[in-house]
Amino acid sequence: MTKIWIDVLTPKQLLFLTKISKKLEEHGFEAFFTSREYQEVCELIKLKRLNIPIIGKHGGYHLKDKLLASTERILLLIRHIEKIEPDIALSFSSPEAARVAYGLNIPHVCVNDSPHSEAVARLTIPLSKLLFTPKIIPKKVWEKYGIPKQAIIQYRALDPVTWIKDFQPNPEILKNLKLNLKQPIVAIRPTEAYAAYLRGKISNICPVTIKIAQKLLKLLENKVQIVIIPRYKEQRKVLKEKLAENVVIPEHAIDTASLLYYSSLFIGAGGTMNIEAALLGKPVISCFPGKTTFVERYLVNAKLIYRVKDPEKTVKLALNILQNAEKFLSSHKERALKILNHMEDPAEVIAKELKKRLNKLL
């Protein structure tokens, strides 16, 4: 049986790569996971009752700390991976996985939908035998990172399709967060403040999120339920200080897809939850502080996402959506379902291609 080592770094990667591992197992692979100490990921692993060894840690905000954490993690992974002796490594552009795999002569296979994350791409794509990516991202965008065109395999889908297509909402999320369906629910996600590709462009807290939430509460006279899902403990602390009495701020990782399913609107300053909400047919306002990504541009053109960077305009649009919720929800759901039905499952594509190309990889 072919052993495949899968390294998971973020919540999105956990959702995506665990789905891929199940498809790989159906095709005769034996999957082994590793992850790192990173609050949301560790909490999600616990929530899903997964047994994944935690090796190394996230480096935080500062460049030196990122470098030190990555270097230390590489050393720890070497010892662990030597014991497993995998045939192939798979990651969503994990710099440590790519480096360890290359150093131990293990073929590394990469998945990536974020060419805007340049540092990570430079550290992983040149060391990868194959790259799997959504078709909406041109191959030439990836070639500049040092991978040949023939090694790039595209799938006709966005990554969250993998866990959205067979998704069943869990109403327990309403009970757990003390929400009800009598008032609209607005979910908000602050930006990925520690990401290298946003370094120097934003505060590492979440002032825009706070401003939007405060204005919505005031204008709607508290007749709205706002849930803010922080990424880091620092964000959680500030949000609680500024908004604790008026909004719901989960203490731990939650079933975000179920929350989005019951929400009337999602306001996101990141990527994955924007896509999740859009594919679930929810109106999405993206206030991502960086340049428009390929995925975001696709969803904006599909009229599933509204791109608004100004907080005042965000609040104005949010009020319009909430005051005409039935119309917006109906049209968004119809468009999302049409698009979702035309997309293939990335997990199935990746598993089939890896099995087909196995002899060439080894």
C-alpha cells in the first residue's frame, strides 16, 4: 500500500485535506497526517475528534519568529517522517513539508489556490512534482514560481466544494452560540493579520471589523445577532473589550459552515469563509484588504460576492441586504446552486490523478 504523508497548517487545509485523504484511501493509499501548534487548527482537530500529531508551531507575526518556528519544525518533522517512511508527501503549500520531502527524496505534491501568497509559493512550488489548482487560475501564473506547465493539474471547482457538496447543517450551532432564527444572523470574519502577504498593509488586530459591527448594532438598534469569528487570541481579546456585551464571540473553533448556513449575511476579510458562504448561497461582502484574488474575482463576476473595502459602504450595503433579505437570499441561493452543480469534486480529481501518475512520481 502506498503511504502518503499529509501536512495540515490551517483550518481550511484540515477540512480540505481530510476529505482528500478519504478519497485517496478509496484508491488504495494509506494516509498519515501531521499538523502544528496553531490555535484554530488544534481546536478544530479536537472538535472533529481526529488523531493528528502536533509537530512544531506557528511562528506568529514577526518575520524572525516565522523563520525560527519553520526551522525548528523542519528538524522535528525529519525525525517523525523518517519513522513513517512515506512514499509521497502532500500539502497545501507547507514550506516545512516541501523542504523535508525534498531533503529526504520523497516526491512532494502541492495543492494551492493562492498565488498571491508569494512567499509560501516560492518556498514550495519549485520543490513540487505536481501542482493541483482551480482552473480559474491560469497556468502561467504558477509557471513563474518554477514549475513546468505539464506538472500543473487544474480542476473545475473551488476548494470548499469538497466539503460543501455533501454538507448537512447542524442546528446545534444555534444552541451552542445562543442564537435564534427570529432575528437575522450576521457572521463576520476578521482578516488574516499574521499572513506574510498582508504584512505592513493592516493592523494585526481588527479595527475595521469592530467599526462595522458597532455601526450595524447602532443602526439596527440591536435587532440583529452578530457573530464574530476571531483568528487569534489577540483578536478575541480586543473584540471582547470593545463588543463583548453586544455580539457573540466564540471561545473556540466552531462549525463555521453550519453557522453560515443559518446566517443572513457574511462579511469576510479573508478567503475561505467567503467562498464557503458564497457556495452556500449566502450574500457575502468581502472587505479583504489585499488585491483582489483570482478566486474572489471569479465570485464577484458570478454575482455571489460584493467587493467593498470601505467600512461605511460595507455597512450601507449590509443594511440593504438585511432589509431585503428574502430577495437577496433567494437570488444568491439560485446562482450558487447552479454554479455548484457544474463543479467537480477536487478531492476526487486529486486522488484519481495521483493514482494514475503514481509510477512516474515514485
